[in-house]
Amino acid sequence: MPDILHVIRGYSRGGAATAMLGLARRAVEAGQRHAIASLVPSDPAHAETARALGVPVHDVTSPSHFATLADAFDIVLVHWWNSPEMDTFLRAPLPPIRLALWIHVGGTSAPQVVTRSLLALPDIAIGCSPVTLEAMQDTWSGTDLHMVLAGAEFDPLKAVQPQPHSGFTVGYVGTAASHKMHPNYISMSSKARLEDARFIVCGDGELEQLRAQAAETACPEAFEIRGFVDSVADVFASLDVYGYPLCHDTYAAAELNLQEAMYCGVPPVVFPHGGVRLLVDHGINGLVVENEADYALALEQLHDDPAERLRLGTNARRKAQTEFGAENTFKNMERVCQSLMARPKQSRSGLGNGIDPATGFERFMDSLGENDTIFRISAGLTPGDMEQADTAIANASPLMASRWSGGILHWASAWREDPWLAYWSGLVQEKSAPDRAHEAFCKAEQKGLNTPRLSRRIRRTTDATHTKEL
């Protein structure tokens, strides 16, 4: 494999970072040089882990710093998902490099979508899952498009064996928040008629909200909301089923935690959303269900049929061993990257061929591709009913509104001087957090936005905040 500089928004924990390090580690063991360039300060503990494996981590401080780093490598591999930090990086002029993008999202759920301007930028674009490749092919036919499944790190799981335990244990590992997890996870799990069931949730997210929902069920003690855990090996060893229902507009793609569960022989029950639908084969190595009622029935079926659990789990492990994991990622990425070496390094003017939107809200809209209509109407850039557009924004999905997954709140936090992003962040918080919405609306006004719609919402949230205080 060629020498590669990996570029990531921020090197910390997460699926993309895990897949990146698994690839880089194996390349270093094979004698190549790989390093990581983090656009925001890296997590010190994770950076030290990478360095111990022979993969240096550099926090990028300036374009010239990046240019110096990139000059020493054959290929720059950008690990992409929509974020304002990555957008800023890719919009700047890039020095002479061979550029590959590894797309780490499904690519069809806004704001995590692949756009024509994004795919026009690199020499090659690589989907991290079959679903990602489908989205790329539907969007663009100009750039070389490839698929290399982002692989989980199986080494820590090789010794995992099922542990004897009482009852029936269903596990979920991953982001436990409404922009990823099915919003009715607790209620539909509780509807499964399983007297001896225990549901374990491991991962960062809306943990207190999940605990509150569990407290309202008929059997709150069945739910164990653990939060983030350092090691998942013991968790997988204790599971009978991997219940991994995601929301309908999930940006899920390679889903490393699902790969891990299957590698450990735990049969999954999933919805056909995002990349999951092409990772699990229904009735062969897991169960794919279409609705909440069927999810509960699937849990009941596997509870009552240990032999079927064993059959599905055995097949799941076999699929994971042959198709998933970092070893397979390394072999497939080596082939793709080697093909890029025939091309010369070249400079680039950045996303959009150097036609750079000046404001944060324009860049945010540009990152949405064809999903920007309601925002353009709201900002008066496209004819339409502005009030109706504002209502649509206020009712945006948790993913579109998200604070850390490329949503409105994420972009507003990065572009603090932008009045339209402040206004839209107020809209998505008005129902759930009127006090924060009021702050956002006032900020939009302070930054120069002056519309009757904004004035009405400032008055409305003033009243709501006052009522809440009383």
C-alpha cells in the first residue's frame, strides 16, 4: 500500500476513526508510512494509542502546516462526513496531492448527503458501504467511484465466548440518540412478551431521556442504560440477541458495532434502514423487520427458539469473518489506492472550483445539495412561503437539527456570527427548549437579521420563557 496521510475532522472515538486506525495500523505493520491529520484537536488518549501503533497524529494548525504534512505522502485519504470543519478544509485551495475521499455515511439522509460538488473534487471517491456506493452512483458519474467496507477491529474480540447467564439478554451498542437510534426503542422493546428479558444499552447519547422512558414501562428494571463502555467484549459475550433498530432516516453505513456483534456470533434484529439493509441477510444471519410490531415478534421468536438463535449467530459470525473487519478493509483499500498511484499529484481550488460562498448559512445549504429548498425559501433566496418553510425547519428530523452530526446546531456553533444559522437553530429548539431558542433568536437579531418573523418569535419565546420561570 502507498504511504497515506489520513485526514479526519477530529481524531477521537467513533466508527470512522476506528476504521481509519485499523487500516493504518495494518499498513504500518506491512512496512508503509501512515499518519493522521486531525482538523480539530485530537483526543490525547486516542492519539497516544495511535502513536504507540506507529501511526503519528498531527493536529493541523494552518493550510501551510497541512501542505507540509501532505508533501511527504503518496496519497491524502480524507475521511468524510458532513461537518462545518471538514467543509472549511475542503473549500480552501489544496496543495499538489493525490486525493481520495472515503465517505463514512450512507449518503442519502440530509445533512449527511453526498453532492455533485463533493464528488467532483477528488481523484477517486470511496464508499464505506454498499449503500454509500449506491448513493454516490445516483449522484455523480464523473469521478472514479469505489467501495471499500469500513471494517471493525476484531482483534479484541477473538477470545469472546458466550457466557452463561440467566434470562434473555438483548443488547444495543452505539449512538443512543434520536438522530441514530429508533425513537421508540424503549417502547417497542417493552412490548415484546418476554418475562425474563433484559435490555442493555451501551453508548453515548440521550441517556437520561432513555432512562425516563424506561421508567414509564411496566418493567423498568428490564432496561440497563449503561452509557459508554471502554470494552464491548464482555457485553457481546453476555448477549442472546443484538437488537439494533435505527431511525428511518439514519445515516448508518458500515456500522462497525453491528460487524462486531455478528463476529461474536450474536444474531441481529434490525430494520432495513441505511447501510444496515445490505449488511444483514434476513433469515440467514439475522432478522430484518419492517415495523415496531414485527421487531417485538422477532425478539419473541428468537427467545423461544434457541436453535434458531444458534443457526443465525453461526452464520453471522461466518459472514463477519469472510466479509467484514479491518483485515478485509486493508486488502481492499490497498488495491484501490494502488490504482491511484498512476496519477500525478495536482493542486485543487477546493469545493465548487473555488466559487466559495461567503457566509456560513450559504455553505450549509450548499452542503445539502438538493435538500436545501426550505432553507433557501426561509432566507428569501428562492420564491415560496417563508412561514411554511420556517415550520418545516422547526419540524426538522433530529439528524437535520443535530448538534454534532452536521446538523443545524452543529453549523450554528461553528459559524457563531451567522444570523440565519442562529435563526434556524432557534426554530429547531423552540418547542423543546424555548429558553435556548430565545437566546438564538436574540443572537440572530444582534447579528443583523431584521424580519417580522424573527420579531414574532422573539416575543413568543420571551413569553414561553417567562411562563417556564413562573
